[in-house]
Amino acid sequence: MKERTLAIIKPDGVAKNLIGEVAKRVEMEGLKIVAMKLIRMTKNQAKGFYKVHEEKPFYESVTDFMSGDPSVIMVLEGEDAIRKYRRLMGATNYKEAEEGTIRRDFATDIEKNVVHGSDSAENAAFEVGYFFNSLEIMV
Ligand code: ATP
Ligand code: MG
């Protein structure tokens, strides 16, 4: 099924000059970038984005990290886009991520793990709408 997912190149990924590398892997996978922008999230935007993790011990820290420096946010579209992009990313903890995944290749920290991707159709719809209006997404 054709899907959309929200992808983020997190501040550590942007700082490591990985914008092109991540975009290349996305495109090689056959996914289309249908929206893209460079933003610096406010603390409140980061808190709203990670609201599902409100109760977790890492909530304060991850929202500080996400709002500290610029990140690139993208909407990806394609067959099975959510699962395909999650597979490109690898596991949250880079030490457990499969070889050849973005996190395995570039992450150095469980928190600063280079990329984000929506984990379900429901969350993808929320996350895409959180950052983009319909006029910013190419159809
Ligand atoms: P993301 O939602 O960013 O794509 P994910 O779905 O693989 O990552 P989640 O469990 O949703 O992982 O956690 C959200 C983010 O919070 C992680 O990507 C990471 O930046 C941070 N995080 C998760 N677990 C921890 C932890 N144990 N310690 C520190 N930070 C963590
Ligand atoms: Mg997640």
C-alpha cells in the first residue's frame, strides 16, 4: 500500500553532514521525498512531537537534544514507506542495529541516533500534520 511517513535527520545527523547520505539512501530505496525543510524546533515543538514519551526518563533530554540545533524534516512517500524507512534506519540503539543501516553506520549514542521515522500509519498521519500543511506536500 502506498504510504507516507515522517522522516527526520536529527541535529546530530545534520551536524555530521549526513543530509545527502540519508537522502541518497531514501531515494535508492525507491522512496520519494515529497516535502523537505530545515528547521530548528522549539522546546515546546519537540515536547509535542515526542508526547508519547512524556512519561519516559529520557523525555527532557531528548526534547532538549531535538530543539538544540537544526534538523531536516521530510515526508517520504511510497509502497510500504513506513516499514521500508524504519528498516533503513535500524534499531533505536545503534549497537543493536543491523549492519548497513543508517544508525549502525553513523550513530554513536542511543539518544543521538541520527534519524527518526514514524512507527505506524496512525503516528505518521499525526507527525506529518504536525510539521507540514497540505500545500507543502507535493502530490
Ligand atoms: P524515533 O522515534 O526517534 O524514530 P525510535 O522509534 O527508534 O526512534 P523511540 O522508542 O520512539 O525510538 O524513542 C524516541 C527517541 O528517544 C529515540 O530515537 C532516541 O533519540 C531517544 N531514546 C529512546 N530510548 C532512549 C534511552 N533509553 N535513552 C536515551 N534516549 C532514548
Ligand atoms: Mg519512535
